Amino acid sequence: MESPIPDYLNRVLEATRPLESGQPAGYIETLAKADTSKLAVALAMVDGTIYSAGDDQVEFSIQSISKAFVYALAIDDAGLDKVLEKIGVEPSGGAYNGIPVSVDRSTSRPMNPMINAGAIAAHALVVGPNATVEERTDRILKALSRLAGRQLHVDETVYEDELKDSGRNMGIAYILKAAGFIECDPQDAVKGYIRQCAINVNVRDLAMMAATLCNGGKQPISGDQIFPQQSVRQVLSVMTTCGMYDAAGTWVANVGIPAKSGVAGGIIGALPGQLGIAAFSPKLDKKGNSVRGVAICEKMSRDMGLHMMDASQISRSTVRVSVAIIEAGGGKGKPVEKRKVIIFSLKGAVRFTGLERLSRTIAHELSPPTPEHPDAGKHRDAYAVVISLREVYSLNKIARQILHDDIQRLLIEGRRVIVIDPTTALRMETVKDENSFHIVSYEAEARDFIGGSGCKLNPSSDLW
Ligand code: GLU
């Protein structure tokens, strides 16, 4: 059977092709002459699987989409504190190349790294203040190539064309220099920035670059950790609030995916932990975003339920409680002892809310009843407590800490605790009492620990 996804992507393209409005960017000659019939879309999953449709091999310059990745490089090279000193994270509400709204009125600090002022300042932080244009662009080209998974190139014609008309960006760079927000020569900063914008990509490259952000900075195919997770969080945050020029608010409401667009008609969307998307069509709306690209992303977000504020998956379902009776002993004339075991099963990618529910459920089942909770403590007499992580895909740091704490508290109360943890999600090393606490990989081991080997499990209790 073939995957239905490529067919779906073709349908998305056909649904958006009739949109004829917009104009290609006029101020860069090569872009003004772009073939406006070109249309493409790609999806890259965090495991490296990629789907694409339309003109998916057609190359175009990355333009402003590079700003997201160069911001991550600036954080790498200069450190987040220095980057924040030089560039804010507030939406400007103005055009990408606007001078007055791009910088803070009193300090002249660029408002954010997704508009030109902030992007030029971020570019100038790459490598270091004394680097040459070549050193900075080389570092950027190498990083973008690693993100895409293939060697990318600067389109020299686009570069030359834009350099001819770079007065505005030069103006911005001189203001930044005068106000102390760039240390290098302003002309070098602009030349390097224009080269970074002139790197050619196709939609498959962009989708893979976005998927790397979704994958916490690890390139899905090479497995290289290209950016640290903390930097990726920072980048995705500013993409969310500032990535779509002065249409960022409408974009978040309609599409709900951290994104960045460029004046050549490309758009990337990066849904953390899930997938990267990329669209391309050269005609832009008044705000500078690709008309069909926006429509493609809106449609996919709606059809595929990708909006990050979608609250349809509530964390309620992550905890299940069951009870099993284990028959222990019974050999050599000894009486059979029935041991009641309470099992808490956790499910999915567990974070704070999932663990809060588990902690509350454990407390409810094992603490004495109170006037407010007369039904509490039904299983206080349990011989052992089993916490099953069999269906847990991951525990984040805070979830793990709370679970460690829950376990310590149960042990302090004198309970026997067994954790079924086939994927070692718990990562717990310090244990108070080895007789009372075991981490096992399989249910059978847990049963042996509770009832001795060969013990019988009540047949109705198959819920482990
Ligand atoms: N090279 C473009 C400029 O600075 C990038 C603009 C964009 O894609 O938004 O004008």
C-alpha cells in the first residue's frame, strides 16, 4: 500500500493554485523575474521521513528564513545573554525593513531577530566581531547545509542584485553601529547578511531544516545535534511571535505553528516535537508573505490538526489505576497468601500535568479518607505499589523529578514499590531501601518480586 500523504499534498497544491493575487518581491531583480507558476510543498517528520509535491526541486533564495537559523548560530557563538543585550524579542508590528519600528525608540536596540535590524545584528554576532565577511558566511553556509542535509550554495546573481539596492539595510547597520549594537564594520555586516539571504534552497531542504528545530536541534537523518535544545526553544519562541513580518498575530491565530517566511516566496513552519513544513510560491501579499504559501499552511494546519493551541488532547487520559491479586507461597504445605497490588499505569509523553495527575491519584488511593474525600484510601491495604511506565514514551525533567519524589515518599511510608520501566525512562539511581524498591523491565519480574517466582496472578487482573 502506498502512503496517502503525497496524494494529500498534491490536493493541497491544487486547492491553492487558483489563488492569483500578489506580486513577487520587486526590489531584487532576480526575484522580480521569478516564475510565478512555481508551487511546492514538503513535510518532514522528526524521524527524517520526508514527503513533497509540486516543484519540489526548484531552488529559490532562502532570504529571511535564514534569520531563524542565524539567530541560533549567534546564540551559539556569542551566548544568549550577549544576544539578548544586542537584540530584543518583542514583535515590532512593522515591516521587516522598516527603520523607525525595527529598533527600540529610546535605545535603538533592534526589536527582534526576525526583522532586518535584528537579523543584521545577529549576523554580526556570528563567529565574532573581528571575523571577515567570508568567515561569517562560510560558518552560516556550512550550518545551513548540515541542517538541509546537503551542500547548499550562494546564488551570486541574487547577491549582486540585492547588494545594488542595499541602501536601506546599510542605513540600518550604520544606526546599529552608532548605537553600539554591532561591533564590526556596518558594510561587512550587510554584505554578509545579504549573502546569507542569497543561499539557495528547495522546499525539501527547508522542511528538513524546520524538522531539525522540531527535533530539538538534532538533524533527523544525520543525528547531529546542530543546535542545543535551549537555543531551539528561543528560536521557536521568536518565530511564533515575530516570524511572519507584521502578520504574525493573524498567522498564529489561523495557522498556529512557529514559522518564518522569506521574500523569495518560501515559508517554513516548525511544530515542536512533530513535523517541519515548507511551502513555496513567489507571489507575495502586502505584508511580504507568499499568498499561496500562507494558504497551504492554513489548509494543512486545519486538515491535519496542527495548531499548537489546539486543546483537543487533554492530558487526563495519562493515568490508569487497576488492582491485581497475586497468590504467593503455597508450596510444601504452606498456606497460599493473597497479596493485593495496586498498579498505576502512565501513558504517553508525560510532562508536568501527567505527573501531577499521577501524584494526586496515588495520594487519593493510598491516603486515609477525610471528610472532603470520604472515598479516598480504598487501597491503603495494598501489599505493593506498582508504577507501570510500559506505555510511557518519554518523561520530561520535571515529570521525572516529581515521580522520584513520589517514590521516595512511598518508601518513607514503608511501602514496597516496583516500577516497570522497559525503556529506562525513570533514570533513578538513589534508592533508600533495596528490599522495598525494584525497577524491572517486565511484568513477570514484578510478579516474581511481589509473590516469589512461580506465583500466580489472579486471571482477571491483566491490566499491568
Ligand atoms: N534580503 C532581504 C532583505 O533584507 C530579506 C528580506 C526577507 O526575506 O524578508 O531585504
